[in-house]
Amino acid sequence: IGAKRDLVFLYDNLGSINVRRLMDDQALNNYKQALWFAKETNFDEGNIFINLELSEFYRQTGQIKKGWAYFKRALLVAKKLNLKYHNFDCVMEEIEYLLLSGILKKADSLSKNLVTQLKFEHNPAYRVYSFIYRAKVLAALRKYNQAHWLYNRAHTIIKSLPANQITGEIYYLRGVAYKKEGNLKEALKMFLTANEIFEETGNLRYLEKIDKEIAVTKATFPEK
């Protein structure tokens, strides 16, 4: 059973690598293989994080209904286990769907609670993501100054580390926020910095998104 549960992590990691390399078919196969082993071994925690991976995969590829179905499965098991980090993961994924649906009042409430609950969290990644998700909601509410302040707080925690996924996300999301508020010069700076980071870390999925943002921003605000 232990070896089979190790396979859950192995296939999950392979799926995540596939996602970053734009190998969607392989990613889906690996995630589903991970889910099969999680069910086969009654590995409830594995069931949560693999269903969340599948939720994110389908959400990011525009298949919202499928993604939501996997999210609800993850949430069901997470509520049963009531483990801190899995609960936080589910809250963050729910915020993504609320933002997509424009249900900002609930997203606002959940993101506030997330920051409060993670205020003294020892795991820096969760503290950083609490700021990121709160900032994303504030940007959606057009409270851009507050959003940028929180993005800065998130960046302060990890800026001493080498370029990584989270740093790249922060620059990308700041670019999106600047673009929404009409500050195209700063938006372009953020997108270009994020592009450098994701080139270094080899995340093709983010590079694809950023390339589109850079092209649109440059067309509106050409570089001198």
C-alpha cells in the first residue's frame, strides 16, 4: 500500500511537469493515474490534492464545469478530514471560481479570512499565497493600491530566494492589475520580468499566457 501511495505522488509530479510543458494529454493521463492509485489505496489526502490538480487543470483550459466537479469532490473529502492545509488549498481554488464567476462579495470574504488565518503561519508559501489571493480579489474590486501593497508583501517574503514559480506569478499578476487600471508602462515591465523568470524555470504554460499579454500591451503602449 505504501508503494502504491508513493505512485500517487509520482504521477502527480509528472502531471505537474506536463502541465508546465504544455503536454496536456500526458498531464491528464498522469493525474488520472494518480487518482486511480489514491482510490485503490483509500488514500484520502491523495484524493484531495489530485482532485484539486484536476480542478485547476480543467479550469485553466477553459473547461469550467469539469473543473468544478473535481473541486467539489476534493472539498467533500477535505471537509471529512478537516486538515488545515487541505482546507486552505480548497479555499484558494474556490476563490478562483468565484473570480471567474464574478461573485466578488464571497471572494472578498474568503480572501480576508484566509489572510487572517494564515497571519502567523510558519509555512511561508501559504502566507505568500494568502497575500496573493487577497490581492487578486482586491484587483477584481478595482482596489489597485491595496492589491499592489499586498503583492509587495508577498514578494518581500520570497525575494531573497532564487527566481521561482511564485515570484513569476507575482510579477505576472501585478502586470495584470496594472493593465486593468490602465498603467500600461508598468504592466509591460511586470510582464517582461515575469517572462524572464518563467523562461529560466521552463514554465511554458505561463510563457504562453505572458506572450499574449506582452503582445497586447505593446500594441497599446509601444516601447520607445
